[in-house]
Amino acid sequence: MIEKHTSNNGLRIVLEKIPSVRSVTIGVWVLTGSRNENDLTNGISHFIEHMFFKGTKTRTATDIAEAFDSIGGQVNAFTSKEYTCFYAKVLDTHKEHALEILADMFFNSSFDPDEMEREKKVVYEEIKMYEDTPDDIVHDLIARASYGNHPLGYPILGTESHLKTFTPETLRAYINDQYIPENVVISVAGNVEKEFIYKVEDYFGHYESATKKTDIIKPSFLSETIERHKETEQAHLCIGYNGLSVDSNEVYSLIILNNVLGGSMSSRLFQEVREKRGLAYSVFSYHSSFLDNGLLTIYAGTGKEQLPLLKETIENTVETLVEKGLTDKELRNSKEQLKGSLMLSLESTNSRMSRNGRNELLLKRHRTLDQMIQEIDAVSHDSIKQVIEMTFGSNPPAAALIAPKME
């Protein structure tokens, strides 16, 4: 049972008691990511996430690390295109201590200039590491090919030139604009009573902001192609199709469609590209849902001499899917696979906290496991056909390629 509470300041709290475990995971979710940035601030959401761990008015960065290590806890954070989350997983006896530290990081981070300069160097290295991994960076390029200069096309890490301009004042101004109570969800899951909501309320329920929530602008799908020449051993290819938003009624149909296309070892792309033709070691597809749109991406890496055949095989696989749809066996097996992965994903307090936090932040609603299984079972050949038409029939695909120069 998920308990929900909205504080007077607009901040939301969701709590799920799981009495069979001895851990509690607490996550602070903020509805801001690279999508909320601009040409001057790209990368700031991710950098703020780093700086939350670099000291508060009363704790140094070492104090924060030792505070969790001393209780056997885990603390981490991540930034996406539309949200930022930092969280802690601890034994149930240490939940209040963890909550207090997270609140201290959230409200009292000092953004010391010397710490900022040191952490900029860390993020510079993170960007360089990413640039040295073409099978990662090509996914940033497909976003750019799909959305162009819209913020959804921005890299989450930003660039070195952007980071150099950030000051403590820049960070505080962005937090003042984006970290407003209406944009924040505190998600708690584990061996915890619902009364813990009042503890969360004590720390997070009273801060205010004069800034109003800003509307986001829906991007157009651009169907562009971006190629980057790099001396790599493989050519790395991404093909992107216009997908569905996170609140779409057809999202389970698309998840099942993606599973059949390239989401598993038995998928058509895996079988055609890897098993039958030996064209790639890594080939897969995935769907990213955003607030008002989505992106279905196919990825494969192969030797440059095999790139034409790889493209042809992918195109033929998609074309067959569009023309003939799914078989009864594929539909049935994919439903069972999705239900199984859904149930297995809910076995840890971390995954429960994440699911509840993300659902509340993006959808403001929660479905029981039985409701989700009913929606999966309701997927039919007709709904799959409708999604195929929306995904593959509405726009030509975008493409991104990182490869050595062809001789």
C-alpha cells in the first residue's frame, strides 16, 4: 500500500511499507534535468548533483561519505534528461539519520568555490571518458539527430566550456528556479511505518519559493542524420523513431513491440543480426519515454566493412515487422516476459523507491501490480498494429553514426 501526502508548500511524499525487509531507501526526486537547461546552462543539473556531495555548512565532503559508511549505508545520485534523484539505502534503524543528511545536502550545500573547481575537473574527466566510449556517445548523437537544438537533444553531462562558466551564484540561481516544492517528491520504501511521513514533513515540508513552475516546450521530431568520424575498431550505429510519452495509454503495447524487435536475446534483431549473420556482438533496441514524447532507438556495432549489410538487415527486420506485425507466440511470450521482469524488478527497496518516486513525479498516479498485469494482458494485435503505425509510419527515422573514415 502506497501512502501519499502533499505538504502545504506543494512538495509530495510517497511511502511504501515493505515489512519483509530490514532496509529503507529514501530518494529525493526533482523534476529537472538537461531538458530544463539552455545554451548557457547545459550540464548544470548534473553538476549540481555532484556538488550536493561536496559539503554543507556543517559537514565536509568527507563527513558526508563517512556518515553513510559508518552506518553501513549506501548513497548515490543520478541525473536524466527530465529529473534528478539522490538517494540513500540504510538499515531501518538508521532511516532518520539518513533523512537528516539528505535534507542537509538538499538545503545547506555550501558550493565552496575551491570544491567547485576540483569537482569540475572530475566532471571534465567524466566527459572525456564518455567521449572515449563511442558506443555510449552515439546515444547522445541520436538525441541530437532526433531533437536538434531542443533541450532534449542536449547531453546530460554538458560540455567543458559550459562547466567553466558555472559559479556558486549560477548554481544557486538554477536551484531557485527549478528546485521549487512543486517539482520535488520524497519517495520512501522499506521497513518503515507511515508515520515516518511526518519526519519527512519536518525536514522538507516548509520551505518556499517565489518562483513559479515553468511549462516545457514539446520538441519536433527532426529525422536528421549525424555522422562523426573517429578512429574506432567498430562502426557504431543508432537509428531513432518517434515514440510515445510516459503517460500514453499505448505505452505497454510499445514496450512489448520493442521487446520483440530488439529488447531480448530472442528478439528479431538479435536473432537476425547476431545469431544468423554474425554481424554484431551488441545489438538491441530500447524505448525512452519523456513527459510529452518518446524515442525508440536501435543500436548496433560492427566492423566498418559490414556496415552496409548491417543497415540493410536492420531495415529489412523493421520492414517485416511493419508489414506482418507480431506472431501469436511472440505476443504471448513477450507479455509473460514483461510480467516476469516487472515482478522481479520490485524485489528491492531501491527499485520500489525508484518506481514510486518516478511515477509520482511524472504521472502523479500509482498502479498496483494487478492493474499493471491487467494492462499488459489487454495488449492485442490491434493495439500493436496501432503503435507500429504511430512509431514507424509517422516520420522517417533519425540516425547517428560514429565510424572510421571509409577509404
